[in-house]
Amino acid sequence: RTQTAYAFDQNIRIPYIQNWNLSIERELPDHSSAIVRYVGSKGTKLWRTVNINEVNLFETGLAGAFLTTQSGGNAPLFDRIFHGLDLGLGPVNGTTVTGSASLRNNANTYFYFGDNSAGTFASYVNETSDFTGVRGGLLRNGSLPENFIVGNPQFQNADMIGNFSNSTFHALELEWNKRFLNGWTLDSNYTWSKALGDEEGSSQALLNSFRDGRNRRLDKRLLDFNVAHVLRNSGTVELPFGPGKKFLSGSNGWLAHFFEGWQMGGIVNVFSGSPVSFVTGTASFNQFGEQPGLAGDFPKNAGRVTRQAGGVVFFPGLHIVDDPVITKLTPLQLLNESSTLTAVADSSGKILLINPAPGELGNMPPQFLKGPGYFRFDVNLIKRIHLRGGKTLQLRADAINATNTPQWANPDTNINSQDFGRIASAGGSRILVLNARVEF
């Protein structure tokens, strides 16, 4: 129960990727041109690893026993599993000392029930050596089969590798180039794209796909690296100073050498944010973690970087409150006071996101929002000095992220975190680079 087993689909195939693009370029008046381009890519029969050792909450009766224990009742299944074992209230006998009461009281188990973690609790019962000294001892104590909870009980994880994944990428690119007179150039590019696929790991949708290939599409989503909008502008200009230029055209000697050969360039990058998923940090359905549930209309435009006293937040107006599920927890063994579950509410107190109930999946779509966007302005200044013998000395100064604009990381999206919505880090420091080189 501590190792991971790997198995390959006997019909596994080598993945393949197809790429295609179409572009139309048109020369425009005034030394400019425009390009419209479509870029597409499809990954087919991609390899993916799936942990098929998913805990079974339903046929085993664990989901019902878990709910009974949460509400203050006594579940006969837990009396059986923990019969004769002392979890702190005395040996479980099913009458004066019940398994449910003992679980609500024990320091190693009460938080599963306070936090709706039915899937994690099932995995704990299957793997722990607590109370018996051996892994799997609780199932044997209850005279239950070794594979009562997972299909491959000799392993902690049973990873199946096969051609379970596909991906697609589509992009529209618009480009405009302009060559001005007197040494000006300007290039503008805009990309609108979407990258779709699935994430490594396990989900009910993918596990069902072994039985029904159509359900595999339920696991398709925006990929973490997807950036929907990218705008890039770059340009260079030769400064109009020195012999033959608009200013100081009649200069000579050291004055001409000083003012001639200057060039300035700049790059402006504006990116939209990457996808953001909300999580609960608990596992109500299986042991792999869950999305929260939608309790109200969650605005798509809720995300905005906002500086507040004490930090930076991304969801101004939203805050965490006690999850309504706590009111359904029994006060016996102080279970209701042990819960750390929180929900997300708007500024009026209306609850928008909640934790899914034990045995249920959250219905919050993955990658629901976009995280903070990205802006960067780079600028450089170049001076060329002609030396004897056809040599040239080039002096260059670069300011990367010249405006010192922070590039914010994605916020904490765990609805059960006290730091929900906070942005804890940022990059994008300003960098200054000076260099010189001789060309010959």
C-alpha cells in the first residue's frame, strides 16, 4: 500500500502532431504591409497517466456512513471497521462506544468529517497503520476484503499509461509592418489564440472514458499556458542628428562624431492573463481533490489586481465566510467547531462559492477566470562610432522593463485558505544592461 505500479495500455500507439497554417500578405501604400495568418495544431493519441486506484465511496457504503457520522448518527459500517479498537473513548463495541463517535473525537480523524474530506478519509482507512500497526489492518479488523476501497489494494497508486489525451491549438495572427522614411521602422503583431487539452492526473470523466470514449471530452479545458491575447509592438528610429541629418547637418570634427550614429528602439508587450482554476484543498468525491461548487452567479470579470493595505488582492469585493455546510455538522464531540471550511461571498454577503458535499463533485468549471495580465516595455539606445581601418565601436544601453511594472503571479484560489484572492509574488524587475563591442 505504499508503492506505485505502472501499466501500459496494450494497444498504446506513438502520438502524433499535425500542424497547418494559412497566411495572406498584402503590400500597402506608404512602404507598409499587412499579414493575416491562421495557425493550427492538433495533438492526437497523446500519452497520459491516470491513477485508476480511485477510492469507492458508493458501493462500499462509505459515503452514507460518512454523512451519518457528520450529522451525529452512528454508522454500523464504522462500528465494524473499528470494532474492539480504542480511538480515545474506549474500545468500540457499537453500543456504549460507537465508531462514529470515536472518529469524531480522535485527533487523527475528526478533521476529515469537519472538512467534508470523504475521499481522503476513505484513502486513510485503506492505507493507515494507525490503531492496528499495519497498513490495511482496519479492513482486516472488520473482516472486509482487501479491495473493499480500491481495486488494487497492494499499491498506493496504480498508474495506467495510454493514449488518453488530445490537444488543439488555434490562433489568428494580425501583423502590420511600416518602413518610414529617415530610418523609422514599426512592427505590430496581435495574436488571438486558444489552447485546449486536459490535465495530468485523474478525474471521474477520464475514468469513465475507459467505458465510454465520449465522456473523455468532459475533461477538455483551457491549458495552463494558454494566453488568449498577445499584443507586441516594436520599432526603431535613427536619431536625426549629425552630418546629412535634419539637425546639425553641417557639423564636423568631434561634434559630428558625437551626434551621428545614434539609434533608439523599443518593444511593448501586452499579454492577457493565464487561466485560473478555483480549488477547495479538500477531497469530497475521491482522493484527488475537487473544484468548489457554484452557489450563485460568479462574474467573469471579478479578477482585478488591487493594492490594499497589507497586500495585493485579485478579487476586490469578495471575501471568505463560514461555509453553510458547518450548520449541518453535529455539535457532538464539538465536530461543528472543528471545521475550517469557508465559502466565498460578495460585498453584500451573498455566497457565491461553496465546498461540495461528501460524495459530490463541485460544479465550478476549471480554468474559469484569467489571472493578472502582463505588460512590459523595453527600450534601448545604440551609438555607433566609426574607427580607422573599417572598424566600428558600438555602445549600447538596454532597459528591460523600463517602467518597472510588476508582473503579478496568479492569486491564491483555494476557497478554504485565509489568503484567498491574495497575490503573494511578482516578477518583472527592471534590468539595466550596458555593453560595448568592436566590429571588424
